[in-house]
Amino acid sequence: MNKKILIVHTSWYEEYVSRMINIAKDVLGDFDCTNAVAPGALELAALADHKIQDSSFIGILFLGIVVRGQTSHYDLVTKETFRSISNLSMDNCKLALINNVICVENMDQLEARLIKNTTNNAKALIQLIHEKSS
């Protein structure tokens, strides 16, 4: 079985995203992971779509962080990011796609969710890959 996974992540909050990447790669240890970095959450799906055009990836894990600020920008970014990842998933139904973009009100919420969410979503990607290959 092909074991290529694309990890597409944002460049914002580099320290936290690096932790997410390390957690995901630990969980996905049996897979061949390739990273791609997007400038922000809005660009995640488009970058993934570009990377999968001429490849043999079996799964994509999206990693990113969106923290609410003082404007409506958070609402726009989160909704569009999730919509575009969902659309990519529907357009590429043979691939396993898991969205681990963590949307929080503050850094305390991020700390509380980062390890658990990333671990669980990396495991969910493995489960989905197995389900789609059976």
C-alpha cells in the first residue's frame, strides 16, 4: 500500500505549528510524510489541491491555528478555511483528508487543545486511510 501523506500547515504561530507537526509525524510514523507550508489558513486548501495534482498521496492532514482577534476577520477566515477544505474533500473523495485547524479565542484554549486535537486527528487520518483502502 502507498503510504504517502501530505501535511499542509500554516506559517502563523510557528512555535505551536511546529509542535503540531512533530506530534502528527510521531503518530504517522509508519507513513512517508511530506510537508507543505501555506502563508495562512485561507491558502491551505488551494496549496493542497496544487500538491496533489501530480502525486500519489493517500491522505492530507491540515494543520493550523486561528486565534480570534478584535475584528470580524476571525469569522471570515475560519468559515472560508473550513469550507474550502470541505470542498477539496468532496472533490477528491478517494483521498483521506482531516482538518486539524484549531480555532480558539485565546492562547490558553490553544494550549488546552493542541496535543489532544492533533493526536486524535492524526489517528483519525490513519483510520480514514484504512477505511478508504478496504
